[in-house]
Amino acid sequence: MDSVFRNRTAAVVMLTPALLVYTFVMLVPILWSVTYTFQSGNAITGFEFVGFDNWIEFFRDDTALDALWFTLRYAIVMTVLQVATGYGLALLYIFFLRNKSPLVRTTIFFPVILPTVAVALMFSRMFEAAPTVGPINTILQWLGGDLTDFLGTPSQAFWVVIIMDVWRSMGFYAVLLYAGLVEIPNEVIESARIDGASGWKLVRRIVFPLSLPVLLSALIFSINGTLKVFDSIVALTNGGPGSATTPLTLYMFRTSFAYGQYGYGSTVAFMLTLLCLIATIFVFRSMRRDVTSS
Amino acid sequence: MKQSLRRGRRTFAAAAFIGASALALAACSGSSDSDSSSTAGGGGGGGGTTSDEFTYLGQTQNTTIAATLESLQTGACAAAADGTPLVTDAIDGTTWDQQLQVLAGNDALSNMSMAAGTPSLMQDFISAGKVLNLTEAFAELGVEGAVLPAAEATLKQLYQADDLYALPTEFNIEGFWYNKDLFEEAGVDVPETWTELVDAAETLNSADIQPFVAAGGDGWPVTRLVGNYIFRSLGADALQKVADGEASLTDAEYVEGADAVSALGEAGYFGPAAGSIDYNTAMNQFLTGGGAMFYMGSWALGNFNSEEENQIGVDAIGYFPFPEVEGGAGSIDETPANAGIPVMFTTANYTDDIGEWLKCIAENYGNVALAESGQVTGFEITETPADQSELTTMVQDQIASAAGSVLWFEAAFTSEGTTVSQTNGGGLATGDLSGQEFMELVQAANGG
């Protein structure tokens, strides 16, 4: 086997098809998209070279900056909540439910496989204020509160989106982190217990440090997924009310395909790519530092 | 020697493999081209004289056009359909403009399709030569005069073109439809000025009747009110001046229109959670007596005439034009009008066979759509159905008696301006957005 890898011709023959496919399917479109960032126009009106105008426009465009701010807020809140609830559930599976956990795991995982549009429809009905009053508003009114238009009020629409997406995704992160936690040897846990560690102390001193690698994966997975949120928001609020829940992805989609500005849309896409890269490097570095220090 | 021969063979094998892979990739990319030409239908390439089929692409939400074309295929247009049968297809209308842009960019538009919803996009199609000049085509086919002058003028004004580029498969007027019973119950007269309209709303609200029904979630039924206020206060060319850069939506006299509508929202006249109500919900609300006034186009006649949908009865529905603004430059006689979503023909694949279809549609579409769907179109009518409803006749009379027409708030705006306007319209209906805030957002999206 070693001799095969040392043979350059064999390596070239084996790698070339995959490299060609990767080049045409990934690299060419990415480079093509980057060239669009220096152009304005679309397939109908034609393209014109505009230098760095699109990049300058991005930082002057209030809607783009609002979308960037929404994306960051959404990604941070979602990452914290979905990884925290996932971790909490994983601990619950391991330390409390033990052998009874498969049924609970399956139930909590169930929303992950539901179609996004169906979930969004269910949540819009739950939080509905008119013409029919949904269950949440009914409960609020029963408790003496006012009828609230959750999806028509910018600050509340944000939290409805968060609640829906946490409900949808926590089962996935619970299973992901559970898979990491079951890898911790029982002997280590038992030894810690004999040494007097239990409850929160056991989790903080033993379980948490040993589960850092899988937490790192979950965080990177979560931050990248949430920065690219699109379908759940389109289905629930379509970016509204106004542009209050419009993330960069939806703004990029509208700019490119509804407004016919392929160049500017590509610039927004590239900014999103940079954001994902920066977030991943940041998470990776900070986690690596923590592991070393512990 | 043996080793170099082996190396040569390996190099040859590698080169052959790379060549084969490249050929496979080239073959893959080639197949998409052939797909797009078959999607375009017809003889392919344009300039030919025959086509294998006549393709139509519409929105799933509109079934009238496809149904009318199918009736024509078996009736008046049987000769045109002989050898060039009709093939219809439909896609969801919510991303219509986006789909059209992709199709047009690839020269893959159907022979006939519903036009772009945003007029500025149609202007791009016209400039790029993607859409057939119907004035010239009608002259060649000898069917000049098939489109009513009022409808033709509206379409030319809409696309800011000297020639006709789309066919008016609908011709609608807009205004307030009101519930006569609720007006009588609250003792309210039909308003003729904006002040009277606000007073009527106040009286209705005091009588626990929701004054206005509006689909704030869709936005446009609310922004229509802003546009009409501006037309009435500043004149029919007020919004064209904004598009031409001669005025700004943030000018005080323009903001006044948005403020007037926002004040209605702030007073709660559009009902609770107005920003979350969609088109179908609003229609249902009005037709079940859930509100007194409903700003809508005459395309809603089908719903009004439906015994199943209309619980308040067709006789209980009245119409009044958008009221005057006291001291304004506009007139109550200028009726807001539009051609719904008209249809266009693509220049690619336009052949003599497609020309035969076009001629037949121009001559017969209006009669068939009116007889079979009760649809008022912008085509010349030569046969009036005996069982035509009174509301339909009233709309036809209103069109005939209108001294002039105006378009709508976003008609002259960019795609981005239109989207931002309509996504924020709900904020005016709830009173969450002030007129100034709304106009600043739209003006910025409209190119500063």
C-alpha cells in the first residue's frame, strides 16, 4: 500500500477525477462568484466592471448592516441555546434516564425530521393573534395579559424564531453530544465519584473537560449552521415584519434574484463566507486554548 | 528501458483517464443546453417559421388564463393549434420575478407567459429585446385595435414604452368596496373626501364595527392607500416625478400620504394584528361581515359573485372611488386601474405558427374570458354574455366612464423599492411605522 502512495503516477490517477469534480463543482463557482463581486448587472441587462463599488456599498447599506446584525444576534443566541439545551439533555440521558433514554431521545429528536415549512406553519398558528387567536395568546389572555401580535412585532418575532429553531434542533445536538459523552470511560467517572466528586462538581471537573472535543464540533457545527439560516425564517416570517428578521442569506437571495443585482448579491454571499470562516477560527482557537489550560 | 516503458504506459493511462473525465464533464454540461432549448419549446433558435408546440407558463394562483387558452384551443383557435398544440405549465407566483429572470437570462422563456410583476423588470426585458413588440406584431398580423385604447394606454404607461409589449388578460379598476348593511347600521354615508372617510371610520369604530379590512401581511393593499392619497393630493404624475428623481418620497407633501394611512393604523381602524392578515383572510373577513370597507381591485368580482364565499350577499356590496383630498391637485374621476398580471410573448422562438396563435388570442380572448370566467379584460368585446352579473356590468361602466386612470404606489419603483414598500406596508396598518419612517425606508431602497 505504501508503495502505491509513493508512486506519483498512481496518486495522480487516483486523485485527478475527484480533484476535477471538486474543481468544477466547488472552486469554479466560488471563483466565478468572487468575480461577480467586482461587477454590477445581471444575465438580462449584462455585466459591467465596477471595481470595489459593491464592497463599499455593503458597508454603506443600512439594510445589509441590519441583516448582518440580525445574523450575528441570531447565531450567538441560537448557538448558546441549542448547544446548552443539547448538552443538558445529553447529561440527562446519561446520568438520570440511563436505560430508559431511547424513548425520550427519539421523542426529542422527532422535530429534527419534520419539514421546516410544517413546523413554521404550526408555530405561526400557535402564536397567531388574528383572525383566530392562537393557543399562546389564549393562555396570555386567560392569565390577564393583552392580545399580542407576536409575528407582527419586530422584537417578539425574533424570539418566536428562536423558540421554534431551538425546539427543532435541540434533539439533534442532544444526540450529537450524547455520542460524545458515552465515549467517556465509566472507570474515570467511577474513580471521580470514589474521590468524592458528584453532581455539578463531577460535571464541571470531569465530564465537561472530557467532552470538550465533541462540544467544539457542536459549536462549529452550530455557528456555521445558524449563520446560514434561511428556510425556517422564510417559512415563518419571510424576513418580516418589515426587515426585522431578515438574515444575510435572505438579503443575498433577494438582492441577487428579486432585485437582479448579481454582483451585490455575490458580495453579500462573500461577506457571509468570511463571517463563517472568522467564527470557525475564533471558536477553534478559543477551545484549543481552553483544552491546553485545563 | 522496461521501466521507462511502464512509466510511459502509466502516463498514457493517466492522460486517457483525465481525457475521459473531461469528456464526461463536457457531456454533462452539454445536456443542460439541450434541456433549456426544449423548455423554450417551439422550433428553437428563433427566426424559423414553424413550431412543434405553443408553450404557456403562468402562476399556479391564476387558473383563468390557462383555462381560457384551453377553451380557445378546442374552439376559436383550433386552426392555430393544428400542428402547434398548446402546452401549459404553472409555477408558484411568490417567486415569479425571480423565476422569470433566470428563464430570460437563459433565453428559456415560454412562447407566452405572465409578465413580470415589477414593471422595472419588464422594462429590462424590453430593453434587452427579450419581449415581443406587439404593436409591430399586430400590424403584421392585421389585428390592430384588438386591445382597448384605455388598456393599451395603461400598459404603455406602466412600462414607459411607446409600443405595446403585453396583453391585458385582465383590466381592473380599484377602489373601496363597502358593506351597505354595516354603513346603514352605523348611519354612515359614502365618503367623497378623505376627511369624510376618516369621520366614517371613526363612526364605524364607535359602533364596534371594524372600519377597514386589509391584508397588512401582504403590504400592497395598504401601500395602495398611500399611493392613491398622493395621486389625489399631488396629481397623477406625482409618483413618476419620484421615479425621475424630480421629487423625493421624504418630501413633506409625500410623507403626508403615508402619515394619513399610519394614523388610521394607529387608531386601530384596520383591526387587531393587521400586519399578520393575508389576502385570503382579508377577503374572507370582508365577505363574512367582519369589516365595513375593503380596498381592492375588480379582480375580486369572482369572490363577490360566489354564493359560497360571499356570506353577506352580492347586493350588500357597494363601490365608491378613492376619495378626494381637499385642496389636492388630483381628481376623484382618475380611477386607479391596472391590467392585473398581463401576458407577454418572447422574441426567442417566435415563428409564423406562434404568430397564428397570437392573432387568434387577440381576436377571441376577451369574449371567451368574459363568457366563461366573467373576467373583464382589456380586449375588444364583440359578444356580451346574456347572463352577465350586475357587478360585472357596473365595473365595465366604471371603466368606460373613467375620465382618466392612475397606476399604483410602486408602479414606477425599482424591484427593491417595491419589495421594501410592500414588506413594510403592514407597519403602517398597525401604526408601528410612522409615515416618515416608511417613506425613508422606501426612498432608500428606491435608489436614495
